[in-house]
Amino acid sequence: MAAKHGNLSIHSENIFPIIKKWMYSDHDIFIRELVSNGCDAITKLKKLEIMGEYSFPEDYKANIQVIVNPEEKTLKFIDNGIGMTADEVEEYITQIAFSGATQFLEKYKDKTNEDQIIGHFGLGFYSAFMVADEVHIDTLSYKEGAAPVHWTCDGGTEYDMTDGDKTTVGTEITLYLNESSVEFSNEYRVREVLEKYCSFMPTEIFLSNANAEQEYETIPEEELKDDDVVVEHIHEDAKMEEQENENGEKEMVEVSPACEKVKINKRPVPLNDTTPLWAKHPNECTKEDYIAFYRKVFLDYKEPLFWIHLNMDYPFNLKGILYFPKINMEYESIEGTIKLYNNQVFIADNIKEVIPEFLMLLKGVIDCPDLPLNVSRSALQNDGFVNKISEYISKKVADKLVGMCKTDKENYEKYWDDISPFIKFGCLKDEKFCDKMSDYILFKNIDHKYLTLKECVEENGGSLEAAKDAKEEVKEEDKTIIYYVTDEQQQSQYINMFREEKLDAVLLTHNIDSAFISQLEQRNQTIKFQRIDADLTNTFKEEIAKEDEEAIQKQAEEIKSVFQKALNNDKLNVKLEKLKNDAVASMVTVSEESRRMQEMMKMYNMYGMDANMFAPELTLTLNANHPLVKYVLEHQDGEHTNLFCEQLYDLAVLSNQPLSPEAMTKFVARSNEIMMLLAK
């Protein structure tokens, strides 16, 4: 063909600066775009072969070659796909594709980082100009008699096209990198990007360095393949070794037989897995496959607890695997990674508009070819189709958990402590998920047995059915109280008292539990959660005879005055009760409402206000049956009465919460003083 010089069909001469500036934050994305184009070209050629319009050469193996050349500062992408004729180059490269890119950029060039285009798909070939001063295309169409084409453009609005010299069907794109992008002529940098975006593309991808020395490997001759390049044949003699036989005599024994080996050019190894696990049917995958895939993708040495394999063809195409990781609550933040793919091409991590927010606690991959990519994230959020995808994923997760609870309760209970924060977060964020899971949420009691909410309510004399039927607001005194523990060690005294009275409580030790039980109370009007230290019910008290009530009331006033004076706190709440447990001298109770308010303040750090402004009031309860309390009542003005009062108060607080540094210092000094008195 005659050499041709022409102008690109665009409406703006500054389109390349727009590309470079707009895409700057993700400028490595051009590698994904060019490799994707190569995959598409190979897919098209395969379809033509199936239709009988093309026949592959005998030795044809679909592949994409990525070749770095640090000396020349170039980067090549070579595919053996469909190729292009001169007319097709004219049509697809200089007109339609560029016009589409212009329109695409014009629409989104002013978008802020908060509203970026998901995936940045659509620029295709022209993303190369983000990093290149000049781009060359050498291509040969699959069509019989087609002539090779050479096309060049230096990033301006003009191009040159001449006859080329390519002899094999396919396309070769050469990028002459600009000074700020020479990093992409480094093999390790390109490998990093390919592994990020192209690890699961459907065509094998090979990376090489144009100037690297040839590497070799030696293999047994029987493993030689037709396409191996043989350097030399090697004969290895049998290896003999002197050994002692059963008679104690030494003899030469063959330990390795003679063999024939071959030295060959090192076989290239593809960077990608062309058939990722999520693309297979769940029946084809073993436990070992799932665990190996998890460790490969997420670089997590721990085994996941379990996983959900998503496989849907209608009404949209979606495949994926979601893993429930084992989380160490004490040392690890609860943050997962959901990788979003489109036809095995990586798009981005944690696209919250597509993936329900609570699933971000998990690790997994989701591949949805039907997902619209050339739209802003805010548009995605309001897209009805995307919402259906999100709802489907949420439903499948709920179905898996419900099914496990019904058919494999033992494992469900075993996993519960790890998965409960995720499930509770899901209930707070997704009402439909909450509706599905409400009967399958477990509570671990103080004996470490697992109960459903219904069982907890019934254990405390209530009924969940009554909660559902309640049409009017239920009075506080008529609600069923479910007691809970937030720290087994700190609240051990209260737990022991509950056990003695054969009462139960559930363990709620995670940060999310406060918000979660508030939601449960809203959804179930007849139940109320109360921490184990919130109040001392009549269950723990002895019944006081009517004739003793006046005397007890008088003693209560007296001892309140003594403690307020000793502790220099005239606002201290003090109660005197006859407790059944004679071993308990003093204890404190904490108002449930004020404590929850303080927790909420801490959680949301509201307007920088001091959470201690809402510090819950402590009520000191003294056991009238205990000798130490009796001593204080009998020696209200005694020499050591203040000492006893301070010690009884600190011991009560210590059984509920840590002392402040100042209070702890005084407590230790006072304890030493008491022991010195005993030693006299």
C-alpha cells in the first residue's frame, strides 16, 4: 500500500494531556488495557476458527508476550490474535476508538477523585499515551492475502501508516516510554502490574527481558516436548556406592541408574492462571483447591474458616468466592478485601457500591461481566442493576449461614466467635440480611453454651412470639431481661453470684455488641438487655421481715453518711442490703442507660466532647450480713473506720472495672498499711 499521513479524527488537540492528567493516579492501568485488547483479539480469532472461517497453524498456541527493554526504554505487547488490515487500522485506531475515547474523556475529565470512573475501561489502546512519547503498531490480519501494516503516532494529532514487515498473524505494539515513565521498562515493575491486573486473564501471558541472557534447564529425555529447544544431550552413568550387606561385607551397590538427560532453553512460565477457581463449578473444587487459592490471592498463611462459591447465570452473570477469614480480635483490625473482576480482568478492591458494606469484612473475589464499568461510582450507587447484584450477594451469604446452622450446627457454633462480628455488622447494615439471620444468631452463655435469641428469652421466662405480636409499647417492668457480660475476668464476682442463684447471662465482648443489642431491642419490643452489674435484683437478697425494715433503713442512712464522709464524696450513692452471699462485703452497680450513653460517646467521639461528661454513676451496695460491714456500723467513729470504708469501696470498684492510676496507688499503699496493722 502507499504510505499515508493523516490526522486523527478527534475534536480536541489537547486530548493526550487530558489522558495523562486525568488518569495519572492509575497510570499503570495502560498495561491492563493493552493486555486486555490482546486477549480480545485472540478470543475473536478463536471464534472465527470455530465458525470455520480460519484454521490455526498446527503449532498455534494462544499467548501474549510482554517484552521490556530497559536499554532502549521500550515496552512491547505482542499477541497472536486476529490482527488488522490497513482499513481496519484506519477505522479502529484513528477514528471510532479515538472518537469514543474523546467523548468518554469529555464526559468525565472534570470528575474529582471521590467520583472516579470505576475501572477506567474504554480508553483501550490510547491509554498507552499516558506513558509513551511515541507508539508503533505492527499488525498482520488473519485474512488471506492481507498485507502487514506499520502505524506510528508521536502523541500529537497526526499519524503515519506504511507497509509493515510482520510475518505472523497478530499485533505488536511498541511503546517508547517518556522520561517520567521509564519505570515500565523494568521487568520487576511490569511483573508487579501484570500480577495486579492480569493474574487471571483467559490467555497465557509471558514476560521477558529483551536483553536477558538465555537461561537453561536440564530435564529427563522422556519429558522432552516438541517445542523444546535442545542445546545438548547428556548421558549420566549409573551412580555406585559402597554399602555393607547383611553379612557385614562391603560391596558396591547401584543407587542411581544410568539415564539420558537433555539440556534445553528454559521453558517460559506464564504469569497468569487462565482458569481461576471461581470460574469452575463448585463440584470440581476440593478443600485443598480453595485453601491454596486463598493463600495465593490474599497472601494469608492462616486457613479460612469456610467459604461461599457464588455461581449465577441468570438474570445476570456472576461468579466468585467469598472467604470467612479467622480473625484474631485482639491483635488484628477487622478489614477484608473483596477483589472485583470483569471477565477475569481485575478492576478494583472493595467497590462498596457493588459489594454490600458488611461483606468488606470478608476476603474474596467477585467476577461480574455484566457490570457497567464506564460510569462514575455515584452512578453505580443509584443503578438498579447494581443494587440487584448487591442484594443477590447478600442473600447468598445469608443462605449459606442459615444452611450451615441447620445442617452443621456443630461447626456453626465452632465458627461463631469468629463470624459473629461480621453477622452482627450485616444485621445493622442490611435489613433483609437481618430478617434472614434473626433466628440463627447465637449467644454464648457463661457456661460457654450457645443459645438462640428465642432460647435466651424463654430461659428468662419470656416469649419472642409475644414480642412479634406486641402492638403497643411495652412497659419497662414487663420486658424480659437478658443479662450479659462484657468481660468475664473483670465481672467474675457477678458471674459467680449468678451461678449460685442458677441464673444465666450471655457473653457480649465485642465493640459492635452495644449497637447490636440496641437494634435487637428496637426489633423486639418485649426484651431488654442489661449488663450483669447494672442492678441487684431481689433474687440475690434475703427477704427482710417487716419488723426489721425500720432498723435496716436507719442503718442504711448511717452507713451512707459514714462512707460519704470517709470517701469525701457527698454525692456517692450507697445502699445497704442483706445479700444471700455472705462472702461478698461490697459491690458496685452501674446504670445501664448512662453506661450505654458513655459507650456511644466514645464510639462516635461526638464533637470532641469529653466522654467522661457522661460517666455512669456507680452505686455502692454493702452487704449487711458481712462482718466488715457490721464492724463499720458498730464503729462509725473508730480509729480505722475510714481505712475500712476506703478499702471496701476500692475492692467493690475493682471487681467491676480497673481503678484509676491515682486510686490504684492509694489502694496499694492502704493494703500495705492494713497488713502492717495485722502484723502488730
